Amino acid sequence: MLLTPIVAAGMLLSVHARTVVPGGQAINLWRLGMAGEEHGSTLTTRATDATFPQYNFTQPLDHFSNTGFTFSQRYWVSDRYYTPGGPVIILDSGESSGTERLPYLDTGIVDILANATGGLGIVLEHRYYGASVPAANFTTDSLRWLNIEQALADSANFMANVKFPGINEDLTAPGTPWIYYGGSYAGSRSAHMRVLYPELVYGAIASSGVTYATILDWQYYDIIRQFGPTDCIHQIQTTVYEVDELLSDAKSHTPIKALFGLANLTHDQDFVSLLAGPLGDWQDKNWDPAVNSDDFANFCTALGSPNDTSVEIAKGISVNAATINYAIYVNQVCQEKDGSTADDCFGTFDPTQYQATDLSQTWRLWQFQVCTQFGFFFTAPPDPKQPRVISKLLTLDYAKMICEFAYPPGQHFTVPALPNITAVNSIGGLNIAADRLAIVDGQEDPWRPNTPHSDIAKKRPDTPLRPFKLISGAVHHYDENGLSNRTAEPPVIQEIHSQEVQFVQAWLSDFKQSKSGL
Ligand SMILES: *[C@@H]1O[C@H](CO)[C@@H](O)[C@H](O)[C@H]1NC(C)=O
Ligand SMILES: *[C@@H]1O[C@H](CO)[C@@H](O)[C@H](O)[C@H]1NC(C)=O
Ligand SMILES: *[C@@H]1O[C@H](CO)[C@@H](O)[C@H](O)[C@H]1NC(C)=O
Ligand SMILES: *[C@@H]1O[C@H](CO)[C@@H](O)[C@H](O)[C@H]1NC(C)=O
Ligand SMILES: *[C@@H]1O[C@H](CO)[C@@H](O)[C@H](O)[C@H]1NC(C)=O
Ligand SMILES: *[C@@H]1O[C@H](CO)[C@@H](O)[C@H](O)[C@H]1NC(C)=O
Ligand SMILES: *[C@@H]1O[C@H](CO)[C@@H](O)[C@H](O)[C@H]1NC(C)=O
């Protein structure tokens, strides 16, 4: 695929992914890392042999002023359970190619809900992603129609006007009830759709929906600190504090980088950023072994158990055994390519490495949304007394550097110095709520602090009209995938799936009653 991982394969799926862009250089990518992103990973979506017909829907480039331009938005249809009178179950594919979401039409949440309701299942691709691309390139100017307002208006226009090939009934909203589902960024879209287009979206499920945009997102890694295996977190913390201290002393500065094979990497922030990389693998865990990534578990195994042994790495400089183990692991997964320098492979401070803007540079898409509207910059905790699992050198300035490098001002659009998170948060943020809007999250999801299940959100009850479900032991949108043999799913997954079936069925019976004037 276009994005070639140079570290562990799973890292690309994680929030802090390091990627080689064509030309061989590395960049830091801050992405939501949903299951099944467009980088062709085999790790995160169960393959589907079922084929679903693919169609186009014509959208205006700009919903709010007439440019005269349109583009084709792709969607896929499953009619295997559809019976006239049934609802439409639509899954928003968020910041990925829609093709990566097709397993959810086959054995995942769309299949489950469609079967339970006689519904028509749909996957709808998001503008700019996959093949729903309205631009000739991804320059700053060409990306100016990539924002939540335009993309939400796409979904509304689709729901109000689509005519499904081969289906005679008019299934547009609001005449037909539409149930909107999304996970992660698409989860925030699901909640936003229900709040902003209540007449079109009859019910919605926001799974791990990141409705709360933040500039400093130090809590992402803090969830891993809280829920990761105790020994492993202990080893990570031992190394992180030791590395920070050794980097701050001129005498030990080079030896500690050399221990990790990275003595030639110019910037210390690039060095400690590589050390944070394996933590991103946490997000790739899944209850389904066919989808799960073992990378985090392997990382923990490599770090060993807490052990007071210290090892001399240079004259008068000793480190704990944890740091030795960490260095061996990083050495194994971060291999420089022949003929490249450490800066070529792992450096992020050269603005020229971000300049390609052709359509193969799909990393520019979610990154643009981050830089303009979402933030989500992963940093060390601002409070130095707060325990941490990443280096204190991972600052906001370092995290947002890519925004300035990758998106120089255009003629028509300028990326702000800091993302303007107001538009996202003014829809509700942590307190977003509506009737027939279900909030489903994972207890151990590093994105939970950006959802209504954040520890700082107002507590709310779980009711059939406003379901509020926290899946214990779960990471990122664990309800989105499913097995064809439902009874083989773990009990917590069977339970959330059947709860989703129950409340969606209850909503739909309300719809029927309101239609019949009862
Ligand atoms: C959908 O649109 C794309 C891009 O415009 C085009 O290449 C493709 O042929 C269209 N597919 C269908 C089924 O019309
Ligand atoms: C569809 O639902 C029916 C009735 O609830 C159930 O018996 C059947 O197993 C379901 N089929 C699938 C493929 O889940
Ligand atoms: C990007 O595409 C626009 C047309 O949409 C064109 O005017 C512009 O020159 C292109 N820029 C680059 C760098 O390819
Ligand atoms: C660091 O750079 C020097 C000089 O360019 C080179 O000889 C050496 O092999 C490099 N070290 C590593 C670990 O790549
Ligand atoms: C401590 O860790 C070192 C390095 O991994 C290992 O050689 C040593 O055997 C360990 N000691 C104990 C007591 O586990
Ligand atoms: C940020 O966005 C909000 C809402 O979209 C807007 O009202 C406000 O003017 C913007 N702030 C800045 C500094 O541009
Ligand atoms: C479905 O899974 C259950 C529980 O693991 C198992 O007992 C059953 O044999 C499976 N059914 C099929 C058809 O594979």
C-alpha cells in the first residue's frame, strides 16, 4: 500500500504512527487509528468474501455556496435481510476507505441490526477518503472542503435524496427511519448527525465517538498507564524516566541514544517519539483473534519483569535492565533502511519531507482534520507530577509541527496556528446527548477521555431512549465487528450486540407508532 510501515506493522493503525512517505522519508502521523484504516493492514479487519454492490451518489463540492462542482461519493448496499417497510442501517466509514468497512456489512454491527429489523445495510464513504475524492490533489487549498460541516451535510443530502438501484420503495429520510452508526471519528459523526439533523436521523449509535476535541491530549497515553499490565507499565516508566534524565546530561546524552541504535538521530524529540511508538499498539487489541494485534503483548513480553539489575552502558553510566530490554525491542522494530541515515528514517524536522500533495498522499487527510478542527495532539502530561509513560520532551510544539510543515498557507485557505476545536465541541462535546442517541464506549479505550464516558464528563443514566453503555475490558469500538457464529463471541460482546438490537428495535417500534398516529 501507499503507506509503508517502517516500524512494527501494527503501528500504522495507532494514533501515533510513523510512516514512510514515497521518497523514503518518515513522518509522524497522528491518526485515529480505527480498525481497518486505508493502509491495507491485515491486522484489523476480518476479511469478507461476500460482495456488496458499490454505487455512487453525486454530491456538491460545497454545500454552502455554489461552486458548480460535484463529486461521486461511494456507497455499498446489503439487501440480504431487507423487507419493504424496514429501516436503513447506515455505517459511516469515517477517515478510511469504505472498502475497509465492508466486513461490518457481512458479520459486524450492520449485519446484526439489519437482520434484527429487516433493514437495508449501507456503508457510506466520507468525502476525500477512498475513492470519494473531490479534488485533483491534496494541497492546502484543495483540502478546504474537508471539514465536519461539509461532510455532515453530505450524509444529510444522501439520506434525504438517495434512490437505491433495484429497490422500488422510496427509502429516503424522514419517511423511512434511518439508524446511523459510526465508530471513532465516525462515532462522533454519528452523534453529530443525530443532533444536527434530527429530522433525518431517527436513531444513532456513537461507538467510541470522539465528540470532545482537545488540543493537549495527554490522557490518551494515560489510559494505557492506568489499564496496561502492571509489570509492563512499571518497565515502561522505569525506562522513560531514566531516558529523560540521561538525555538531560551532556555526558550520558549520546550513550543513551546509542544504546537504542539511534545515536545519529539529530533531534531528541524524534528519539523519544520512537520510544512512544509501541504504546500505540494498545489500541489495536481486539476481542476477535482474527482482528487482534499481538504487538502490545509482544512489546510487554520483551520488556520483562521488574528487576533491580543495572548494567553499565558507558564509563560511569548505568541503566536499569528495563531500559536494556526496551532498547533491544526498539532496535528490532526500528531498522534503518540501507543507505538511509537515522534522520532520513526517523527525523521529522525537515519541512521538505511533507511537500508531496498528489492523491497518493492519503496521510494528509486525517492529519488535515486534526490540524484544523480536532487537535488530539498526544503529549506528556502538562503537570510534571502526573505519572507518565512517555517522555516529557513530547510537547505540543513537537506534536503540531507537522501542521505548519505539511500545510503551508494557500491562496484560499490557511490552516490556523492551532486547530479551532470550537465547531466540534459546540455540538455537545462530552455532554452531547439526544433522544435515540446511544453512547457506547470501551473502558480501556485510550480515546475514552474524548467521549461522554470521560472521567470528567457529567454522569448520566443508561435508558432505552438514551443508552449509555461502557463495555468492560474493551478498547476501541469493540461492538463494531462481529462473528458469523454469534454465540462464539465473548459474553460482553454478545451482550452489547443484543442490547443494541433491543434498543434499536424499541426505537423503531416508536417510529411505527408515531406514523400510525397512536
Ligand atoms: C463512481 O464514480 C467514480 C469516480 O467518479 C467513477 O470512476 C466510477 O466509474 C463510478 N462508478 C459507478 C458505478 O458509476
Ligand atoms: C437473524 O436473526 C434471526 C432471528 O433473530 C436469527 O435466528 C438468525 O440466526 C440471524 N441470522 C444471522 C445471520 O445472524
Ligand atoms: C492542485 O489542483 C488544483 C486544481 O484543483 C490546481 O489548480 C493546482 O495547480 C494543483 N496544485 C498542485 C501543486 O498540483
Ligand atoms: C552514524 O553516522 C556515522 C557517520 O555518518 C556512521 O559511520 C555510523 O555508522 C552511524 N551509526 C549508526 C548506528 O547508524
Ligand atoms: C534482570 O534482567 C537482566 C537483563 O534482562 C537479566 O540478565 C537478569 O537475569 C535479571 N535478573 C533477575 C534476578 O531476574
Ligand atoms: C472558531 O470556530 C468557531 C465556530 O466554528 C467560530 O465562531 C470562531 O470564530 C472560530 N475562532 C477563530 C479564532 O477563528
Ligand atoms: C458456534 O460457536 C459455539 C460456541 O463457541 C459452538 O459451540 C458452536 O459449535 C458453533 N457453531 C458453529 C456452527 O460453528
